[in-house]
Amino acid sequence: MDQIIWLWNYMKGKRTLFVCGIILTGITAGIRVINPMLGQRIIDDVVTLGNTDILIPLLTTMMAVQMGRLGLRYLMIILMEKSSTGVMTDIRKEMYKMVQWQDFRFLSRFPTGNLMTRMTQDLEMIRHSAAWISYNIVDAIVLFISTFIFYMFINWQLALCLVAVTPFILYISRRFVLRIRPRFRLLRQKLTDLGTAVTENIDGNRVVKAFAREEHEREHFEKFNSDYRNTSCENALIVAKYHPLLEIASQSLMVIMLAVGGIFLIRDLITPGEYMAFSSLTWALSAPMWMLGPLLADLERFSTAGKMIREVTEAPRGISDISGALELSQRPCGKIEFRDVKLSINGVSILEDINFTAEAGSTIGILGSTGAGKTSIINILERFYEPDWGSILLDGEDIRRYTLSSLRRQIGLAMQDVFLFSESVRGNIAYGNSDLDEESVIKRAVQSDADNFIRSMSDGYETLVGERGVGISGGQRQRIALARALAMKPAILILDDTTSAVDSETEQYIQNELKNLDFPCTKIIIAQRISSFRGADLILVMDKGRIIERGTHLQLISAKGFYHNIWKLQYNAGLEALDCGIQYFEQQGGQ
């Protein structure tokens, strides 16, 4: 019942179509008893009594009733399809909207394959339920009731004999529902696991081929595929067990009709026409009973699908605009302050006591081992996560005071794991600013050292790149991503290991271009190579979620701590020159 109420709430604007379709369903079901009533008169009045004057009018009426019923049914199908398709579209929009506005915590709970299954197969089940299950249920109920009422008017004793099997059918149906309900939930989970396995395999296709793990992945897929198949077969066996019982019970009506109806006819308790009317409508009682099993199974599928979809549409939004959030209508200066910031994810501490200030227009370098929390700093600055404690200020104002969209429009982000959309190179560069003209697109590509290789591609800037940039190298993808970030002319530019896949010469070129941008911005550079941010105004060294060292390049080297050790590993050949530089630095008072 909860799922039905939930679906009804989504039918706003389409309820009239749906209700009209249901009413037409009831009308077309009720009309079906008219022709047997007219057939009764043909047998009793025309055949038995020889009153042939009414034969043509009765036949004409029967034809008109049948044509009218078919016409109404055609209209009903149109109404039900339009309303159900509209509801499915609205729910899909809501699901997509919710996914777009959720934070990373939500996305970690629902893998891609899981969400795809919910937005495709589960939604199709909802559409099927709104259009056809509702139609079949109303059709079966109205047909059963109208037929029973008609029977009662003709001969109530025979009518009661025919419906005597109904309690037995209801008992079987109840047992069937209790047995199949958890099985459909299990089947739905197996389908989700299968979808996730397939999606991960496709996304990681390069890794699979690189490690020659095709056979392993095939076995991995086969496990999920077999689980889904076995669960589906077990469900089919349960249905096969109860379905014959329902069919036997429904078909027993024909036996009762032949036996009891024959006795009534022999004893003149009913007329031949009435017997014919009873016989011709026996299916109208047996069909709803026979359909009860499949309908109940579909209802359980609908209930399971509805719960899966509601987990997405009714999920609390992890991060949203606070009441009265302000639009960043003017470009900020770009001063960033982290004050006592702490972050934990799933109970695991990620960041602890993060404090630093990046002056407007300055360059901040962040260094640390894998898992030190470098990218997490960026994630909370972008508000992909909310800190458990502390605050982040932009130009002296808490970033939570600004709307998410206006804040993120002022931040240009280029990451090591680059995602390129399946469109042209030009479209990928101008993704954050669709109004960007051709000259500006080329300018940003030049600044990221991407112009030369783009022009060498088959269609230049109009070349279509494959999903996730398949067809171009990692370094080329990173340079396109950097051009995309620069195209926004952001107040804050974040480079998260953006030059990890490019050579030293290209990296040096990009660094020079970043120093001479035609717009002011605060730069945050995360990298493993010290050369990426050696000239930064402030370098933060992180370990286990904490800032363990901070200062300029020479200050950190003279401290001979973690940063100094990394420098020695990366620049072992120049240690003698380094020692001379440190001595000179110390002589100048460490400034």
C-alpha cells in the first residue's frame, strides 16, 4: 500500500488521464456481460419460442456493443500508456536530480551498476505496474463482480455453487504471496550485483586487458550470472508450484457448471438460454482467479522495485544550500582559510586539525604520501564532503554561506583521474563555459600545451573523443582537463596531480604558463613531484591526515624533515649544490 500511495503522489498532472483509463477499464469489463444477456434472449425467445422479429435487432446490438467495447478499450490503452510513461519520466528526472545533488558519501553507497538498474529495469517495472497491472486488476475485479451479479439475477443457487471455490483460491494466493515476496527481493539484489559487476568490468576494461585477466573476469561474471540464474529458476519453481493449483481451482468452475448446471437444466430450474449465458460467462469467473497468481507476482515485483527507487528519491541530501544561501555574483579575490578542519568518513578519521591560509593570488603546494588526505582537502573545499568540525573561509566568509553552484563555478578543478565526455575536444574544453568562443578555447589549449596534439588529430578541435577519453594518451587527457579548468577563468585553480602523466619539458612549459595567466587566481597544486610546486608561496606536507610541515621550498629543506627526505630521493644527483644553497639560505637568516 505504501508503494501505491508513493506512486499516486508522483502522478500529479497525470491523475486525470490515469483515472479516466481506470474508469474505461471498468466500463469495458462490465460491458462484457451484455452480449451473453442478449445471447440468452436469442436462445429463449428466438430459437425456443420462434420470435424471429427480434433476431436482427439483437444481433445488431451485439455487434454494436462489441465494436463500442473495442473502441473504448483502444482509448483506455492510450490513456494508461500516456499516464504511466509520464510518471516513469518524472520519477527518472527526480532520480537523476537526486543523484546530481548528492555528495560522495551517497555515491559510495550506490555503485554505478546499482543506480543504472534502478533507473532502467526498476522504472520499467513501475511503468508496467501503472499501465497493465492496474488495468488487469480492475478488469478482473469488475468482470468478476458484474458476472456474479448477473448470475445472481438469473439463478442465485447456481451462482453460489460456482463461487464456492473462491475461499480456496484466496488461501492459495495468500500462501503464494508470503512465499514469493522475499524471493523477489533476493532476485532484485542478485540483479544489482550482476549489473555492478558488468559496469565495473567495462569501466576497467583497459586494466583487465593489461593484466590479461579476461578469464578471471569471465569467471567473476559467471558467478554473479549463475547466482541470478539460480535465484530466478528457484522463483520460477515456486510460481510453477502454486500456479497449477490456481489453474485447477479456476478450471473446476467448468466442471461445476457442467455438473450442477446440467442438473438444473434437466430439472427445468433454468432455461436453455440461461444455461448458455452461464456457460459463456464461466471464463469471466475463472479468468480472474487464474490470473490471480501472475498478478500477485507482478505486484510483488512492483513493491520491490518501488522500494529500490524510493531509496534514491527519498535519500536525504547530504550537502545542500543552507537557508538564505547567497549567490557569488561577483568574482571573489580568492583568499582561502582552513580553520580547525576535521573530517571522517564511515567512522575513519581522514583529516585532523587542518589550519592554513592561502592569500589571494598565491600558490599553495601540497605534498604527502598516498592516503595522507591531500585530495580530501580539495573535496571539502569543493563541498563534495562537509567537515565534521571547523570551517573553510573564502575572502573571510564561510563557504557554506554561498550556494553550491555559484561556489563551484569559481573553482577550476583538474584531476589526475581525468573524465572526458563522449563529444568533441572543443566541447570538453568548453564544458564549464558553453559560451566560450573558438579563440578562447584555443588560448586555453595553448596554455595547457594541448594545442599542438589537438591540431594533429583527425578533425582537430572537432575530433570526437571516446568515453573517458579512450583513444588519447593519459598525458593528453590531463592537458585537455587542465584547459577545461582554465577555460572557466576561476578565482581558485586546483591541480590534483594534473601533470603526473606528462614529461618534464611539458611540465615546465605548463608551469610557466600558469605563472603568466591573464586572470588572477589562487592556485592549489597537489603533486608527488616537488618540481611541480617548488616555487610555491606555501608548501604543506601531509601525513595521516595532518599537516606535519609547512613553509617555502628552502625553509622545508633547511628543516631536514619529511620534505627534505623526499627531495633527496627525487634529486639525489644535485645534493652538493643543494647543501651550498642551504648554507646560503641559513646565512641570510632563513628568509
